[in-house]
Amino acid sequence: MVTRVTHQFNKSALEALLASPQGGLAKDLYKRGLRVQAAAKRFVSGSGPGHPKRVDTGQLRNDIKVTLVSYKGLPAVRVGTHVKHARWVHSGTGLYGPKHAYIKPRTAKFLVFRSVKYGAKKGKGKGKVFVKRVAGMRPNPFLRDALKFAKN
């Protein structure tokens, strides 16, 4: 007995699968984006080698979002944050940042920080630290490393 099988190409079904936000490709991309997001949140929290803890209030960690976008007509996923200081956490500052220079005051004699632990114990500068320069903060490339981590 001979069985015949015929195939018919359905262009609209293929486009729906590839380009639609509800299609299989978009769903798979979104799942991959969620893996990158989870890794980025772990890395910014200080989990993993070479990832210093950069969480004080949790604002940066909580703002790492996954967004389904369209890129050249095809679905894509964007993982990132809108928090202003994310760039400095990711790339570092001062000696460890892109400029590789100490952070110094521009118009005053000293940089002033509030610190209960290290600040002056009494007087006009109580609770404050006065310094001529600071080295900066080492980078924590949490997004870049999360993308590498999620590929595996």
C-alpha cells in the first residue's frame, strides 16, 4: 500500500510563529530573558566570583526588567534597568572606571560623605567624612556576565 504525503507551505502561520508576540519564538526568547534577569539580580547582589555586593536599598536589583521588543521586524528581548546609577555599578568609578583617575572635588577643598561609623564624633562636621580624593568603586558587570551565564 502506497501512502502519499503532501506538504503545503503556510506563510502566515510561519510568520505568526516567528514574528508574533504570542508565537513560539517570542515565548522562548522571553524565557531566556528571564534567565538573564535572574542571573543579573544574583550578580548585583554579590553572588558569584568577581561580583561585589552592590545592594543598599535594593532599587537597582528590583528594577532589572525583561521587555519583549521588535528588532528589524522580529521579536527580541531587552534586559536592563532605568536606574541612573546602574552604569556606575556596572562599569566602575574613579580608578576602576573608564577614566582611571581619582575622584576629586571640582569646586571645594574636600569631598564630604555622611558616615555614622567613620564620621567626626562631635562638632560642626559630626557624622561626616572629609577627604581630598577617593579611589572609586570596582566594577560589577552584572548584565554582561548574566548574559554569558545564561547562554550555558
